[in-house]
Amino acid sequence: MNLRELRRKNGYQRKFVAEKVNICGKHLNDIEAARVNLTEKVANKLSIFYNIELDKIKNMYLEGKKNGKSINISSTTTANKKNQKSISSN
């Protein structure tokens, strides 16, 4: 389970959790998506908020990072060019 799944499982909206741990919603979204590092300070606040051990919060962050879906722009662009060629040659 990652941090986003934990939040959703508990029925919390991003804005609510962000306010409780004193960060903005976008920053929480970036943490949940592992686009930014989880600081010790925020990890501790999340641990207290969810009443979960700090190590579990960190592991959930790493789980989100491991399962994150990043888009490889160069391969996407290459695929689009191939599709355009096949469409234009028809």
C-alpha cells in the first residue's frame, strides 16, 4: 500500500490531510506520486496523523515511488511519429 492508497482507504480528501499536516494539497499530491522527496518532518506529521509507525509511512512512500508511472517522453514521441506515418500513408 502506498500513501495515496492509505489516504483513500481512510476516506480522506487530499486537501483535508494536507491541512492537518500543514502542507499544501499540491505538495501532498507530489509526495504521494513520489515526484518530490518525503522529508523527515512531513513523514513524522503523516505518521502522527495516521497513527502509523514512521517506518511504515516511509515504506509506503517508497512503495509509491517504486510503483510510480513515469512517462518516457522520447519513446512516446517516437510512437506518435510512427502512428502519424502509418496514418498518412493510408
